[in-house]
Amino acid sequence: MSEQSPDLHAIFGIDEEASGSGSGGGVSVGSDHGVGAGSEHTVGLAAPEAPPADAPSAQEPPADSGETARTGLTRPSRRGSSSRFLTDVIIDLGLVPRPRVEEAIEASRSTGTTPERVLVGDGALTNDGLARALAERYGLDHLDLSVFSVDMGAANLVTTSAAKRYQAVPVAFIDKRTLLVAMTDPSNVLAVDDIAIMTGYEVRVGVAAPEDIAGLIARLDRLEDVVSNSDRIAEEAEEAGAEVVDLRETADDAPVIKLVNQIVGQAVELHASDIHMAPDGKEVRVRFRVDGVLHDVTTVPRRMAAGVVSRVKIMADLDISEKRIPQDGRVGLTVDNRHVDLRVVTLPSVHGESIVMRILDKDSVVMKLEKLGLADTERDRFERAFGESHGAVLVTGPTGSGKSTTLYAALLALNTPEKNIITVEDPVEYQVEGITQVQVSPKAGLTFATGLRAMVRADPDVIMVGEIRDRETAQIAIESALTGHLVLSTLHTNDAPSAITRLVEMGIEPFLVASALDCVLAQRLVRTLCSNCKQRTIVSADVMRDNGYKALVDLEAYEPVGCRRCSGSGYRGRAGIYEVMSVTSEIRSLALERRSADELRDVAVSQGMRRLRDDGLEKVRKGITSMAEIARVIGSN
């Protein structure tokens, strides 16, 4: 069963232990008013029963209407009945007034069509409304595919040509034997039979609007168009007349290749930064990191798990026979006419190999200082620091906090014909024209330290070191800053003042740190509130004090709600929160005396440094993010 959708077992009332026992009856799917009139078919659901006396009427909303807005799946509010006309259901649901429906019935007699099609043609009824009425009429589920999280593992079970032919797409696994299939016409007996035969699963039908089905099929078509560098090389060689033989890929691999392409394509479409594939018992659990938070997307069935792992390793030019040690590689892809790079890392685990793919999409990365979210004061301090001809400027924060993006923004501002800019990175995430970028290769003996030592002899004006990881790299970087070079780098510390104590702890003499360091910028990334659904709220002074603020009055702010545009999370996109510490003479004196980070912080704050939490609070006031998100990212200390 897929982990992407909400708990389908709970929604459908399925006991997982008994889910494989098969179905004892079926739903009779017929139609009236010309929609497949007289046809019936069993689709693997329990036979309809008479509703209990206290069952809600058709006019009442489904009991799970709140869940419906979040999941896009609506259970029927009453059992289907072959004795009810579709027009009666349309009236009962309040979709169209009775007089208007009666007019449509009269009009249909003269036009030779059905009343519901007359209503749709006149604009009185939407296609989604008709789908909802059809679902209610037959006691089936209604699916809003603009909200429902489609399981790519399920959708991959049928070809797009079959999906187009039947206007039906599998969208989720209900249990180990049953697929939920979105259809426009639930009375299409042939489609249900063929999908059951093609997939080997029992079929549970859900009704969706035609435009939703067409949009999903178009999206699947687009996601399949993922071309790797290795595939492109093979195609070019074949066009040139060279014989191309690849024994690793056969016709049996086609579903696996399609599934991997769809997973990668969907991740790029959702602006995910990472794809996680982890074996979970017999299946592979797939998750995307979107806006810094991991979300379950799908599970890869056991029979395809090994093939998916091997396909990813082939794409990244890794050894598919080696499963005992970690491997890392890189692959370039074209997704929907956009070029993206994937950094692939494999890790052996007790359940099998897990894979993490970092998505590097240059087109989606903001690399302009004015768009990073720095306040004017902080940006001026940072720009003054990297505008100097020499000295060291550090950007600090944990992994995934956007440090590299900030450094690239600074490099782009410095990138002029008059300057020789050289970088040493691991890896080179984004290639920038006009800059010499060196890729670290420990296997070949090219480390940060050796690369930096060579760069100093190459007449640079600006040096960028991807990360200071050890004493040797730190020593060379600091000495380079003292000998007339501008050095930009990153360091893993929780805040800006801790960068000084961290360098001293790494073995760099305090006088060197105090002399070379000009500025330290610390940052985090917080999710921004969805502009479509955020709502005003009051954050009490007690809550603010619990989060470490000295608050005396309540704060007017916004909180997340959740809607279709943000997939129910309440957040969409990310923004940075920053603190920028200029290294003044007072701070240099404290560094020489090996004072603690707390003492350095107090002096920096007294000189105007705004802490991360204070910048976060300002963004809460402006409605950019929420207090809960600030607490999640930086804690309450």
C-alpha cells in the first residue's frame, strides 16, 4: 500500500489482516439517462445494503468532509441505488435547482442527448459536479485529482495509451490486492476488466472529472520524458551509425525505467530538493523533501524494488554488482525541457540498499542577494564585507540551510571581467560562467586543502571554498585571507559568533582568526505560509515567552491552514532568516582572549546584530511564516 495518500485503510474501513481475503459480492454499476444505460458490472466492492434508518440523507455532506478537503477523496454519503435517476441525485446534492433540471429533461427529449449533458453544455453543471453525482448515484468514491495524491507506483501499472483509451488511471493501492482506479465512466465494463487483467489486482472504481483524468494522463506522459545523459549518449551514437548494445536493459526493464522516470519527474515538478528511496521490509519507501520536510510519496512493490535500485545506479554510472559499500555518483537529466543534475548516494542497510538523490535545479534556485530575504541592514553589512579586496567571509548553518546558495549569490555579484574567481567545491553544484570551478576528488588525492593550496598559486582575486571541514583547510583559508585574497567559505555552526570559537577549537591561532575574519553570516531556511489559505491569528505573550522571546503583549500574525495549492500543508516555498555579525575591534579583542561564544554574541547584539530568532519574529509579524515554523527550525533557546 502506498504511503503517499492519507491512511486509505482507515478511510475505507479495511482490516489489513483480512484485506487479502477477496470480495464476496459486487457493486452493480449501471446508468440512466443515456450514460451507459442498462450496463452493469461488478468492480470488487461489497454489495450495496439498505441504508440504516439513521443514515444521513443525500442532501447532507459526507461525514468526512473535512478530510475530503485535505485528501481529495469523498466517500458516498449514501449507498448507490439503481432505482434513482442521475437527475434526482443532481437535485438532492444541491448542484442544480429542480426547475432547471426539469427544463434540461424537456430539452434532452428534443436534442437526443441526456439531461445531465444539457446541463453541462449550458454551464449549469460542471464536469466535476457530474462526476460527484455519478459517484453518489452508484455508491462509489469521488476523486478530486487536483488534491488527491496520486501514487506513481499504482499509476505505473498501466500504459498511458491504455489510460487514454479507457479514460481511467490507477491512483492508489487500497490494500495488497486492490487498486483504486479513477474513471470518467464507471459503467465501462471493458475498462474495469482489462485493468484488472493488466495489473493483476482487484479494481475499486472512483469517479473523477474528465478534465482531471486528461490532466493526469498528460502529466504522466510528461513525467515519462526524462532523458539521462547515458541515454542521450546512446541515442547520439545510434544516430551516428555506431552499434549500440546495452545488455543491462531489456524489454522487461521498461516498467522499471518508466517508474524511475516518473518518480524523478514528479520530484522536479513538486520542487523537491531530495528523493529518498529506503527499503522498508519487502518494499521500497519513496519520500520527497519539499520545503525542507520529508513527505511519503509511494512505495515500490517488492517485485520492482531491485530493478529500481539498479536503474538508478546505472543512470549514475555506479557499480550495480557492489552492494556492500556506499557509492556516490552524478547524472544529468532533462525533465520537461529543463536540465537538472542529480547527486546520487547509495547506502547499504540491513534491509538492502537505500538511495538518496539530491536534485540540483539551477532554474529554480534564487541567486540574487536582493531576493534571498535579507533585511536591508543585514544585506548592507554582508555586501560591505565581500566587497573588500581581502579578508574572510563565512556563511554558517546546518546542512540544507542554503549556505551554498548565499555564497553563489555573492559570487555572482563579484563576477566581473576584472576579477579572477576560483572555487573548490564538493560537489560543484551549479556551474557559473566566468568562474573557474574545481571539483574535489579524494580518490585522486584532490582534497579541499590540496585544491586550496594550488588555487593560491593561480593568481586569484576571490577564492571560494565549499566547506571548511578540517584544520588544514581552515589554516590555508585564513592565511590566504591575510595575504591579499578575498576568501568565501562555509562552516557548520549554529550561529554567527560560534564560528570564531569553532575555528579556534580547530587549532587556528586566535590572532589569525581575529586578523583575517571580517564577517560571519548565519542562516536557516523556514517554510513560507501559503498566500492562498493563511489566516490571521493571535500569538499570545505566553506562547512567545515559551519560545524564548521577552514578550509583554500578544502578537498579531498568521497561521497555516492548508488548501489545494499547498497540498494541505499550509506552506508553500521557503525563505531565509539571517544574522550577520561584523567582526569589530571589540569582537577581535574578545577573540584574542578566547572568550566564549555567549560573550561574543552579547557584544555583537549590543552593536546591532539581529539574532536569527529576532529576524524570524520579524518575518512572523510580516505574515511570511508562522511562530510554529520558527520554533521548528531554531528551537526555543
